[in-house]
Amino acid sequence: MRILPSGDAALLVELPGLPEMLGLYAALAAAPPPGVADIVPAARTLTLLLDPAANPAPSRTPCAPRVPSRRPGPPAPWRSP
């Protein structure tokens, strides 16, 4: 299972197959987590649409890790072959 950010107010849950998706969908539909406004099933994924007004568990870390920016250094000197 992979959980990926999808836009500003959704999460995409990737599952191995249809049986796993149906099981997770049934569990989440029976007891939706706080802050989840809707659950959209597909063949191997679930999209959790989040309520932007809800903030059930504030976090200090972003959903996806930030990649440090790299500033290119000076170009390598050209050398003839």
C-alpha cells in the first residue's frame, strides 16, 4: 500500500488489487477517519477527499518529503578529446 498526496485536499491510496481495495473501502466507509469528507473507490485505488476546514491532527511535517534544492555549480572546464 502506498499513500500519496493528491492536490491540496486529497490523498490517493494505492493497493495491490481489487480485493484489498474493497476491504479497505468497506472499513473506511463504516468508520470514516476524522477530516475525510468523501471516499472515491477505483479498481486499485481509493481517493480520500479531505475536508479543508477540519484539522484533526495538525502536523509539522508535510505529506511528501521535501527535496533540497540544488544550485548548479560552475560548469566543468571543456577539454578536447
